[in-house]
Amino acid sequence: MGSSVRELAGATPASRDRYVDLLRVGSLGAVVLGHWLMAAVTPDGVGNLLAVVPALQPLTWLLQVMPVFFFVGGFSHALSYRSLLRKRPEGSEDSVYSAFLRARLQRLLRPTMVFVLVWGAAALLVQLLGGGGGLTGVTLRMVTQPLWFIGIYLAMVAFTPPLLRLHERYGWGAFAGLAGAAVAVDVLRFAAGVPYVEFLNFAFVWLAVHQLGFLRADGRIRLRRAALLAGGGLVTAAALVALGPYPLSMVGMPGEKVSNMAPPTLALLAHGLWLVGAVELLRAPAARLLERPSVWRTVVAANGVAMTAFLWHLTAMFGVYGALLALDADLPEPASAAWWTQVPLRLALAAALTAALVAAFRTFERPAAPTSPGTPGASGAGPLAALGATLCLLGVLGLSMVGFGGLLDGRTALLIAIPVSAPAAVAMTLGGWLLVERAGRRTP
């Protein structure tokens, strides 16, 4: 692996924006660290450190960095789709879309499907043997929760072509339209009490952040605008939390009537603006740092396994806690002095176990062979790919909600008012992926 990383790093073209790669790795790393730190596991159950110590909730304004990942996604999707458009045969935009979906989903869904199938088999075996209680049951329910992020990301990939066209026509106006729609949703939700309207902000908030990535790809977020985004976003988020119905935490908290995350709120959008502005202000010094060969090799190596590490980091965390309980080790009261003293050891053990899982499963994250747009005769490829992406999106989101607990009992969760079981969610995801693969293959 070392030699291949060295070769990849050495072959990096001068035109590559290395800072984007650093942001991708850094944002996923911050999420992993945040999850490890927030877990408050005792012999009686699993809690949330931020609920135990509410004074720590302002830290989520730094550690809730998913907006940065979606911002980076917009940048990458714009470059990828435009590259395919330049290579397409005349009149083959339909097949460009299917090739784009296949290329973006392969790297994402291959490690995800391996994770899902391994955990599904493990859950089935555990429950057939009569297990599934205690920490094991909690793990089966919670280990799939981070998949919501992959579901949202799938939607961003699927909507890239039409939203990129809007961006090319209206620029900042396209972002403003999505942000304005998010404002309207929250007004209808909190001022008018319109039921279920809040779920529209899963699209409007995250797609607005994604749209900022398009602007970044066109060089339209310079220092002055970055400063305006950072300052304006921070002030707006603080005002909304102080004066509006929005909670302080930028991650969901147990028992709260309103969450800034599920569904996303206007406060989370403002938070995303401040984070995007802040990371753009740091671009120049970070770019100088990334010119160092050792630093860049580290980023290249981390990018090659980032999705695998993200998928398996909760498995590692629960594995560490399970081992501690099995060994009858002392688990102090969360947030006590003894608990904080134990934090470095728990983090080190979780990191080591995650590294072992990455070593076992990283091969599934390797990029597939490059794909090209099909011939002009590849009719119907676009709609078939869109159907596949939709099934993948619904399946992954459904699995993030239902988990693998109660697999043999037919446990379900509501996905857009429809009950979804874990087997149904897995089937939708796998079926959707196969459709995208079929649509994206080059037509002879």
C-alpha cells in the first residue's frame, strides 16, 4: 500500500485542488471522532454525552461538519459531470447521466453493500442463536444510523445535472432559491403549523449547501465572499438559536421536540454557511501545507480508505465497549473525572479496531475502471439510472432508520409514511445498484 500511495501522490497533477481532498478526509474524520466522544456507554445502556453535559453542546458548532462534506461533494460532482460531458458522443446526454451515476455510486455503494451484507448476516446469526439483548441489541439498532448521510449524498449525485444547469444559468441565484425554499419551509412549520412540511428541508437545506460546491468549482467564493458567508452564517445561526425555536445543538439530542438535524432546519443551513466560509478562509495556508510531500501522502492514503473507516467506526466503538464489559472492566459514570481519564484509551482502542476493519474491507473501496458515456443509441439509460438511484436512496435511508434489531420479528420503521423492514431496505438498495450498473455500462 505504501508504494502505491507514494506513486499516486507523486503522480498528482499540478491542477488538482488538494485542499478539497483534505476537507473530504477532515470532515469524515471529525464525524468519526465526534461519534466516539459523544457515546456515553454504561452497563445500563447507551447515552449521549451532550445530554449528560449540556454545556458541551456549543462544541457541535465545530464538530458538526457534514455541511463541509456535502459542499466538497458539490465541487467534485460539478467537475466530474462536466468532464463526462466534454467526452460524450454527440447527442448522448442521456448516457452521460447514467455513466455519471455509475461512476459516482460505485465508489460509494460497493463498500456500503459489503457493510450491509456482513452486518445483516451477523444480525441474523445472533438472533437465530437467541441473542440481541443488552449492548448487542443497541449495536444492531444503531450501527446503521450513519447510513443516512450516504442516502442524502445519493440524492445529491442524482440531482447534480439539473441543479448544475440551474447554477450555470443563475449562479448565486440558484443557491438563493434553495435557501429561500428552506426559509419558507420553516415558516410554514413553526409559524403556520403545517404538518410534515419540515421533511422538505432534507432536500432544500442539503442541496443548498451542495450548490455552494458548484460556486466553489467556478471560483466564485473568494476571500471577501468567504468572510461574508462565515460571519453572516455565524451571526444568523446564533440569532436563530437565541430568538427562535431552534435548539443549541447542531446534532440531534434525545428527547428534544425540535432537532436541527432531522429534519434539517434553517439554523443548520446558517451553520453550514459559516463552516463553508470558515474553511474557505483557511484555503491558502492549507494549500501551502499540502505542498509538503509527506503531508500530501497522508491525505492520499486517508482518502483511499475514508468511506470504509466511516462505515465501520461505530462497529469498532461498540466492539471496544463490548470487550470492556465482557472483561468486567470498570465503566465510570459519563462525564466524571474517571470517565474523562479513560477517554484517550477508549479512542486509541477504537482507532486500532477501526484500522483492523479497514485493512479487512478496504479493497471494496478501490475505484473501479473508468467508465465512459455510452453511444448515442443508449436510449433509456438515463431513466433507468434515475430509477436505480431512487431505489438506492430509499433503501439506504430506510436501513439507517430501521437497523438490524428485531430482524426476525419483522421490525419496521416509517419511511415517507411507508413501513420498511431491514430485508426490504437491503433489497431496494441492491436492486437499485444493479439498475445503475446496467444503465451505466457502455453500449457496444
